[in-house]
Amino acid sequence: MISTLLCPNLTIVRADGNTTRQIDFAVQALFKGERVEVKDHWESGQNLAANRDLLSRIVARVNIENHVPYRGYELVVDKKNLQLKLDKLQ
């Protein structure tokens, strides 16, 4: 499992593109077969509202831009543990 907090080039500056970088990082990790633990950069992943917001943004990006069902994948969302993974459809 890989955490979105491991995303390279995160800064401490607000409005610096950190969330976008974390979303890109998560999508790439999902397509490499990783399970992704979603933790927002804000307050080092301790802010539950920020973590949930990041989770919903990642899900939206995967579904809208990557057309997951059409590529033979299913996005599995664990909202309780804030985790994502892609499974191949049978």
C-alpha cells in the first residue's frame, strides 16, 4: 500500500498545486496495481474532512478522465479506511 503523503514535490505553501499533485500521484499508483491510502497534505493527513475531500476528488478523476469501466477495471473504494484500489473485471 502506498500513501498519498509520499507524493514527491509537496510544499507547505497554500494554493501551490499540492492537491493536484496528490491526485495525479494516486491515479498513477492505482494503474500500477498499488492500493492507495488517501491522506491529504493538509495537517499531515490528520484532517478527516480534507482526507475525504481528496478521496472524492481522486474517485472523480479516475471515473471521468480514465473511463475505468471501459478499460476493464473497477474502482474499489473503502470509505471507512480511506483506501482505493483498481480490480480487473472478470
